Amino acid sequence: MLTALASAQAPAPPAAASAAPATGRGSSFDATLTIRADHPGSKIDPRIYGNFAEHLGRGIYEGIWVGEGSAIPNTRGMRNDVIAALRKLQLPLLRWPGGCFADEYHWRDGIGPRNKRPHRANTWWGGVETNAFGLHEFMDLAELIGTEPYISVNVGSGSPREMAEWLEYMTSDSDSELAQLRRKNGRQKPWKVKLIGVGNENWGCGGNMRPEFYADTYKQFATFIKKYSDTTFERIASGPSDEQYAWTNVLMAQAGKQMDGLSLHYYTLPTGKWDAKGSATRFGESEWHATLLRTLRMGTFLSKHSAIMDKYDPAKRVSLVVDEWGTWYDTEPGASPLYQQNTLRDAVVAGINLNLFQQHADRVRAAASAQAINVLQALILTKGSQMVLTPTYHVYDLYRVHRDALALPVELSAPRYLLGQASVPTLHASASRDAAGVVHLSIVNLDPNRSAQLKLKVAGAPSRKVSGRTLTAPTMTALNDFGAAPGVTPAPFEAIQIEGERITVTLPAKSVTVLAIQ
């Protein structure tokens, strides 16, 4: 989890001189798009649709864990409604236990009888960590929802020995003392664990290290990531935040050969100010525009960090793992730490980021939005026994069609969306072709006022049938709340015309649409 002093965001870039203003509310603009099915790219790794669960606010406790004695229906202490929602989403990856919390977490605190587990101060996010939800509970959750666990180990206040013993405890099928301890604690078979994050934000909350110091520390820890079963661990080094290009350069130069992945963190702050980030629900068009302008910076970071990695790893063996991303607003008054609502604006942000990951599928092979439940740009919100699926959840659902498909280039021509002195694209897209030959196009209309008359074609594949779903709402602040009818849910997309090889679609303003082209 990015701390408030971690980085500052650069000023918004000036608008292009030829940018066309977004005038005429309710009007539309014309655009063209060609999907290059004749130039397939890299396979899109399902892991880029992962998520994150940190011991923070109501993310774990109340959001996932309610205890076996709770009146809320649960399975071994975990909410049945949340389990069902995450399982339906087919979440491919879940990162745990942090975040900044990971570098103060000692795994032995969370094993054995719950009534004997120590209570610890949560020095990052406040309150007391009861350790009721520990390793066995997290791994049980991962199996219940069918996701791959991504374990962040403690580098900042831990040791190579503590990490090595944790890995052995989880994955060894031998008669060692640690494997026997796991069996004594109720788990006979070892767990399947591949992804190991070696520290978190070690330039900041994970120890305030220089890149050279962390590179040496990383190699020390990586040396003791041994193989205890037939599964080989994938070692993810703690990488940069946004513009920390020097960190990437040093890590790749000094430790690139010892890593399988390098993390990248970037949060979208509408104002660019950590002490006054803005409201999740009370905003106008200027805040809408500023949010999208800043989230689009992710594309620059992906390109520039990838270019540095290419110098040391031209074969692209090392993955870029964007394991913290999303919107970060001011915590709602009186709410738990980092709790924020989730509007149509967040759905558009999610669509843009997932498009960017798919466009960089040659290097980006895993990601985790922050976070799963009740924290930041959550997929799910809970309140007592109630549960709400957010607009971001629905974007994840729409984008499932891209998993394991081949990324396809798109050639898009559309006007700019200008507000004040800054502009963003009106449309943002990515495409893929699945194993059955179906082409899927994800396209986001960033303009909150104008629909798009889009003429598209698929180069290299004739189009016979088009269908899709879209996510939009009458207002940019629309949301899904407790005790009310959902304001943002997917609907069938029917504004489609086919004439020969040319397809014409009308994309609603402020929308996320996914089309299937057969």
C-alpha cells in the first residue's frame, strides 16, 4: 500500500493544440477503429485481472471474515455472499497480507488455535490485529473462491529465515518439523503457492531503502527461496512507484537475473495531492476529467519501465507486475480507514487500466487492483449483512472474455476530450482474439457528454455477428448503494449495424463496452 509520502504526481500535461472541445451536451462525435486481427500479439495473462486484500480497515474483518459464530451466513468464518461473488468473477489472483502491513506481519502469529494467537497493534492502519484471519484462513479463502494466492513476505522487519520457514510450512510434503506443524494445525496436504512478493514498497514503508541496498537485500532473500515440492516459486521483487525509473534501472541491473517479476504501484489521485485527494462521490466534470487525465499516466509508466527492463531483459523473461493500482480518494467521514464508494467514474478508470495492461501484454503478466472489499477501489462493499457489487466489479466481469486470448493491435481515430487547458482521448480501447476465433473489443468512452458514432472493422477476419454488453448510467456520479436499486449494472448492447465488413456502433457517453465479433 502506497504511503502518503511515497510519491508526488506530476502536473497534468498541456492539451494538444489540435484538441477538439467537448461541446454540445447530448451531441455525438464520429470515430473509426480497425482491429488488426492479422497482427496478433502476446497472450493476455489471466493474472492481470487479480486483486488485493490487506489487513486494513474493513477489508478483511467484516469484509471477508465474520467468524464462525456470526449470524451472517458463512463458511468457516468467511462470508458466503462475498465468496460467491468472488468465485463468480473467477478472480485469478489475490495478493495478501499487504501492502505496508506485510512488512510488519509475522506469519507464525496467524497459525494455531485462534484463541491463542497474539493480538498486535496495526501500526500502519490503526486498531489491533487479532490474527483471527491468518495463513490457514487466507489459503482456505483462496480455495473457496478458486484463486491463486500471491504471498507478500516480510522483508522490512523480517528475515530470510522467517521467510524460508514460511515457504516450507506452506509447501513442503516432507516429514520436516514445519510440515508436521502444518498438519497439526489442520492442513494435511501442502498448498500450491507460486507467487512470492519479496517485500513491499521497500523504498518507503518497507524500510526506506536505497535501490542498491534493496537489490542486495532482495538477492539475499531470493537465495533462500528454495523448492519444497514440485512447484517452482516465482519471485517478485519490490519495484517502483510511478516515476521511480532509477529504482527500476538499479534493480534490473543488479538483481534482474535473480527475479521473475518486478512490481509497479500507481494510484490515481484526482487532485494529485495526498492530503486532499477529493471525494469519491461528490464531484463534477472537472474532477471527472482530472481523474481520467491522471489514470492515463499509467500508460506512460508501463512504457518507460518496460523500456528500462528491455535493456537488461530483451527476451522479456521478467514480468512487470502492477500489484497495486486504482483510485484513491479521501476516506468518507466517519468510515473505516480508506473506505470509499465507487461510481461510474471508477468503472471508466478500471476499463482504461485493464486496456493498458492488455496493450502491454508482452511484459505485464500480473496485476492486482486495490482492493477487494471495503478499501479504495473495491470490487465489493459490505455493511453488516448487506453486500453491494460496485461498478468496478462489473468491469472485471465484462473483461473476463480477454483471459488467455491473443492481444490484437487497434488503430483508433477519434477527437480529443478537452476541458480547460487539458485533454484526454475520447475513446480508449483494447482487443483480443480467443481460442475459438472470436474477437473481443473493449472500448471506453471517456466523454461524459457525447456518444460516439464508431465505425469499426476487423482486418484479417470477416465479421458476421456482433453482440456485447455495456456499462453506463445517466449521471457520472451514479453508484450502487445499500438498500437501493443498483445505479450501474451491465446491459445488453444493441446499437449495432453491420454492412459488409463495416460495423457501426453507437457508444453511450461515459461508458465501458465489450463487444464480441464473430
